[in-house]
Amino acid sequence: MGAPSPELCNLARAFNAQDVDAATAMYHPDASIVEVDKVHGSSTVARGADGIRKTMAAYIGLKPHMDVVTHHTTVAALKRDNGNLAPLRPGMVLVIKDVR
């Protein structure tokens, strides 16, 4: 089973520490995120650093506790002509072809 991404772990740490600045810093200043109805009262999209900061402050204001758990990991590999498996490396693209 694989490990969760460092970014997700850092976001969980920020939420658990109620650190709005750290949670906001996880996002690119030009990013957009969807605000959840039950927190904000409507489904809207927060845009930019100010919108993301407002959204993170609202979520963190609920005093959540976030745990990061891996439930499933998929490992892809290529099957060579000799039957051996070769793992995919960064930058490789797996193309699935129906050969029936």
C-alpha cells in the first residue's frame, strides 16, 4: 500500500493545528476551489488567494480533525515479451490497447 501525498499530509497538519496561513499556502495564488454547501450556505467557487484564505478560515473555524489514510493503491507495470514486468517510471505513459 502506498503512502499519502506529502501535500495532503501537510494540509491535514494545517487543519489539525488550526493554521489558516499554512492551509492557504498549500494552494497556488491563482487556484480555485469549490466551497461546500453546509459550511458556506451555497455551492460557489472561491478564486485566488483571498477566496482560498476565506474558505480555509471557514473550514478551520469548524475545528476539524483530519486524518490521512490510504485505502487503495494501484501499481502499474508493463509486461515485456519475455513475460517479466517492468515498472512504469516517471514520465512514462501507459497505453492500454485491446488486442482481442
